[in-house]
Amino acid sequence: MEEAWHDANEAEAAEEAIYEHTLAEQYRLKAREEWGYSDYGAAEDLARKGENYARRAEEIARYGSADEGAADRAKARENLENAEDIVPEEVDRTTPPPTNTDEEDQWDE
């Protein structure tokens, strides 16, 4: 739980994913409280929920979304932004495209 909490804070989730960050924080605090009362099962369940919300908050803060493909899309977007050697293919607009007026020839091939 603490590692996930640290990662979420490092990603500035408190500003970017307020709802998830707050839930993670509250579950974390309640888990510590239950641990103090020796209710280890409840503490473990609460810590697990807090960790899930902390991971979700981190994803939202880093990638703008918490779905499964968000990290991959963010990485691809970053790669495209950094790729300066991508040049679109030049199109010759002076010559019209070929047209086939004989429909039967089109299907004979």
C-alpha cells in the first residue's frame, strides 16, 4: 500500500485524480486504524482497496485515464510527438486518378 501511495503522490495524483486519491488516502488511514485495533483481516482488506485506488489515481495522473490501454496510448502519443523524421507521403495532385469506365473489365480480372 505504501509503495502505491508514494507512486500516486509522485505522479501528483492529488491534483489530477482528486476522487481516487482521496479514497486511497481514506482507505489507508482506516487500514492503519484497524491494524491498531488488531483487526488484521479488516486492515488487510482496507489496505488492498486503498492500494487499488492509489494505483488508479497514479494512472489517471500520469496518462489521463485509468483504462487498461491508457499507458500504451500515452507512450505511443509520446513517441509520435518525439518523432521528427516522419514525413507524410507526397501526393501528385496534377494528374487525375485513373478511372475505369468499362464495368465488365473491372470484374474480369
